[in-house]
Amino acid sequence: MIYKAKTTVRFRKQFSELDIKSKRIIKNKTKLLELNPYRNKKLHNKHGRILFRIRLKIQSKETRLIYEVIKPNIILLCLIERKNSYKELEELLK
């Protein structure tokens, strides 16, 4: 099955604030996602949505790219810093 990556407004805003190297890293990861979105770790959450995460090191910070698979699309939700844990994500999903 062919998947197509889509983005949220929040993700586009976060992405626009990144440097060129970080944007290239995310674009490369997105291409891999379109081939197989289920290859990364599944996240558990209180809202029943099936979410996944990709571990990244962006601008010397441990960062997670959070996405959701809704066939045939991959929705890139947001980038969260690991130090903030996943509290920020739970707030986003409300």
C-alpha cells in the first residue's frame, strides 16, 4: 500500500522554525515512513488513537516526531522534546 504524508498546522509551524539540516533529517525520515509507517514504536495514550514516534536528535536535543496512521495517509502531528516527556502530547490530543 502506498502512504502519503500529511501535516498538521502545528507541525508545519514547528518545521518552519528548524534549521536546514534538521529539515533534511525529517524529510528523509518521512520518505521512509511512506514506505512502511508501522516500523517505529507504537505509543500508548489515554485517547485510544494509534500513534507512533520516531526518535530524532535535532539541534542537539532529543526530539520525537509523533505521527498517526489513517490509511492511506500518515498524519505528522508534532515534534516534542524528550525532556518534556509526553505530557505535551497528551495536552495536544485533548
